[in-house]
Amino acid sequence: MQESSKENPQSVPLQRADLRDAALECGFVELDEDYDILLRDVCIRAAKSQISQTDTDDSRIIQAVEALDDIDKNVNELSERLFEWYGRYFPELEMTGEELARFVSAYGSRTNVPEDHEMSKKASSSMGAELLFADEELLRTFANNICSLYDTRRYIENYINTSMGSVAPNLCEIAGASLGARLMSMAGSLEKLAAFPSSTVQVIGASRALFKHLRSRAPSPKHGIIFNNSVIKNAPWWQRGKLARALAAKISLAARTDFYSGELEPSIKEALDKKLESIRHANPNPPERKPQTKPQGKGGNRKGRGRKKNKKSGGSN
């Protein structure tokens, strides 16, 4: 039996070591409760280390993009509120957005506008109501908070531009830092964006038009969020579909290169420029649109036939 077991080691059943018994025998722990407490601590540490590994560079960029969207939404609403609020005291002031917030933060009441300012004449002859001191301080504080949001937005934009150059240099070169980061955010990560085919990259952000195309006979969308790229946005309408297809193909290739190698490949940008130039050269003029003919129904000539028949019958009478 011993010889047969030596000749066929695979026939010997494998026995897994019981870590609990081994820990008790060697004196590592004294009781079963101590082993359970130790096992729990080890599991918690392993879970924490696994969670910390998910905080990658592309995830931080995605969080920055989403924070940028939140700031844009809030700052637009607050700027509109400041415009309506301050317009009660200085309706002649033709300022909006950040310019208005900077003005209110700097001067407050229109009586504080200096004479050499371009708005001094309008401020002196304004038909607005008088601004009390308490209201002026409140408006200034409100405007300061809006200005800080604009400053934070600018800081986040700089962070995205700097981070995209190191995390995804090829994607930043092809699509731009802002558009590349937004594509990563909508895809979920750089890995998921690299797994998308170019046809999916082309229509990212056009989900409504795509679903409308799938449900009804609406035309398929030619581009999604990549329309914000100057290559497509500034192009004539008849070239946008072909340019979007070429740009999406190179974006997909750039995302895969960034995910698997992380090194800048200038050949991708060169090939894209050649492809775009060939598309522009091959399609200089808009295509001729064919006239649409309305189809006639089966009973289209029944009315005329009826008239002829009545005429004949009338003549016989």
C-alpha cells in the first residue's frame, strides 16, 4: 500500500491545515474567543487595504469632474439670485455672473462706486431703491461666497488639466483635458472607457437621441459629448458625422494606450490630423438633397374616375 501511494501521489487525499487548531497548539492564542477576535481584526484590515486600492488617479479626476458639475449648477442659481436681488437697488447695472459678484463684493451700494468708474454716471442717476447698511453687508457676504465658488471652480479646472496630462496623456492630447476627463466620468473609469468600442465612444452623452432612434424611426445620433471638441463643433454640418467617427476611433485608441502603457504616443495625434484633413478635402461642399416625393395611396385616382363615370352617365341621360 505504501509503494502504491508513492507511485501515485495524486491518489493521496490532501488535508487542509486547521488554522484554529494550529494556533491553539503552538500557543499563539489561548482560547477560541481570542482566535475569533484575531480573525475579525485581520479581515477588517484586509478589507481596508482593498478599499484603499480603489482610490486611483482616474477616480480622483472623476470626483473632480463631478464636483465641477455641482459647482456649475449651484453658482448659476446663486448668480441668478444675486442678479434679481441687487437689481432692486441698481437696475441699470448691466452685469451678470462672476462680473456682477465681483462688483457687489467690491463696492456694495451704488453710492460707493468711484467717480472714475465706468458705472459712476448710472450709479448717480439710478432709479433703484436705497440700500440699507444691513442689506449691503448681507449682499456683500453673499457675493463673496459666489466669488469663492468661482475661484474654487478655476482651481478644480487647473487640477483636472494637470492630472489628465500625467494620468491619460494620449487622451488629453486627442480630446483635450476637459473633454477627456468628462468621458472618463461618464464611462466610470479609464479602464471602462478603454473597453468601449469607438461606436460607443462616439455617442456617449446622447442617450436620449439614441433611445429615440431605437424606439422609433428617428435618425441615429452622429455624436454625443464629443461635439464639444472644436474639431466637430467648428466643422460644417455635412462633415460632422465623418469627423466624429474618426475622432471617436482615435479617442478609443488613446484610452487603451493610456490604460495599458501610460506613455505618450505622438503617432496617434499625427494619424488623426491626417484623417481629419482627408475628410475635409474629400467633402468640401454639402451633398445635394434629393426631393421628397409623396407616395400616392391606392385610392388616389378614385375621385377622378368617379367624375368621369358621372359625366358619362349624365351624357347618356
